[in-house]
Amino acid sequence: MRKTYTSSTATTFVSEITNASGGVVTISLTAATTNALKAGRYVYDVEITSPASVVTRIVEGQVEVTPGVTQV
């Protein structure tokens, strides 16, 4: 995940195939990683690599990070 398509820095998220036959992939960020993000819009994509080393983008989009209100 990057602030823009051309950003040199990225935030890495965890991805997991949770139901291969159903085509379900779960992506998530840890609490610490989420807390470190500045508010704003980000772009992301998820790619998978086949055993033959073929890379396929399976999803892409934008994420809006908003500041939290609740203080713990």
C-alpha cells in the first residue's frame, strides 16, 4: 500500500488465501502498522505468484484512512 502510485515507500500488509477453492483472500494490517499511518487516501494491489513464477494482480483499489476519535 502506497500514498500514491509513484511513492517510493510502502506499507506492507498481510495477505492470506483463506478459501482457495472459493477464491477468498483476506488482507489485513497489524494494529501497530495501522496506528503509524497518517490520515489520507492510499492505493494498493494484491498479486499472486504461480508455481511457474507468473505474477497476476488479483485485486487493486484505494483505501481511505481516517483518524480515530476514541482514546484508550
